[in-house]
Amino acid sequence: MIEDTLNSLKLINQLEILIPITILSVILVAISKSGFGGALGSLGLPVMVLAFPPKLAIAILLPIYLTTDIFVAYIWRKYPALKILKLMVLGGLLGQVLGWVCFEYLDDKYILILIGILALITSIRYFKGFFFHNKTINKTVNIKSSFSRAISWCGFSGFSSFVALTGGIPAQIFLLPLGLDRQIFVGTMSFYFLIINLAKLPFFFDLQLFTSTSIVLSILTLPILPIGIYLGRFLNKKLSDRLFYHISHFALFICGLNLIGQQTL
């Protein structure tokens, strides 16, 4: 307990260094969630762990994620695909429970590497298909065939979201191939993450992840959220569906490289 208090005081004394890193992470999260469905927001935690211990970084970011989700869900409230959303939430909540059970026993290094590899494979397959095969986006959504994919990928999303705040990548791996209009895509992802991030709260309190330091840093960075949310929504409106998917898959590729690099270098 004394050691935890000393560590908290040390972090507070370094706020002038730590806050810019936190702000950068928050901006990435807000732009990503409000404009691109969340993949680029997976860079938030890797940026944060440059300055904070992983568990403290997760505790700082969760209130930021949740606040962003509330605003973004309100902005895109008319667009979620409810049938798809229900499947995603079911898988995500199952994954969250598994993450809670396993949290104290996991070495998240290998989880992050696996997520990064899957992100690279998904983005490479997209661009390979675009440049060498059919250059149109498939907009056919088959709910029945999506059930097993939703449970598996969103289960993985809920699990990885709980242990490392990287649930956006598996969720995008499920959702991107459905070829939804960009507003529907972002609206569905927004409500999905609002629900599963709310579901984290009792588990995080049970694990005692929130501290006075994490709460102070979360509060200090909240005012930056509207800027990122506005930029994300502005960029989304200016993009065509095709360009939106190009950028989303490119962000997925960058996230994959970043996650692998963070864990192997």
C-alpha cells in the first residue's frame, strides 16, 4: 500500500511529461471512435504504456473510452445495425467475462502479438483483394452466416478489450468484411463499445484497478475529447465509402505493426 502511494506521488510529480502523452492517446481514441469505428484507437494503449505501467494506463483510459463512447453513440444514434449489434454484444460480453476471470494470470504480451498478426492478415487480404480481384465493396450482409464469426471474433474482441483495450481490432476483423456503409459501420461499432465498456466497470472495481492517480489523469484529459470527436466526425463525412474502407484497413495495418513492434522490440 505504501509503495503504491509513493508510485502515485512520483507520477503526479511528472505530470508535465505524462500529460502530453495522455493527450496524444486521447486524441487518437476520440478521432478513431467518432470517425473510423475504433481501429486507430487501439494505438491509445501502446502510446500510454510508453509512460505508464500497463494496468495504470488501462485504468486511465477506460473512463476516457467510455465518455467518448457516450458522445459518439449519441452522434451516430440513428445508424447502428441492430441485428448485427446484438450478435457482437453477445460475443463481446462472453469475452469480457473470460477476461475478468483470467486477468490476474495473463501475460498479455502474447495476446497483443496475436491480435497484431490478425490485424496485418486482415488488412493485407483486403488490399490484395482490392488490387488483384474485385474492386467493389460487397454490401451483402448474411446474419445467419455471421453468427459464428460474431461470437468468435467479438468474443476475442471482448477478451482483448478487457485485458489490453485492443478490442477494436478483432471487432473490425468481424465487421469490415460485411461492407456496411461507413455511417452504419461507425454507428454499430459505437454502440458495441459503449455497451462492453460499461460492462467493464464492475469488473474493474472488483480488480481494484482505479486509483486516485488514474482518476486525476482521466479528469485532466477529458476536456480534449470534444476536439477529437469533432475531427473524427468531420473526416467521416468528407470520405466516400471506398476511401473510408481504405483508411480503416490501413489503420488496422498500422495498429498491427505497432502492437507487434511494442511487444518484440
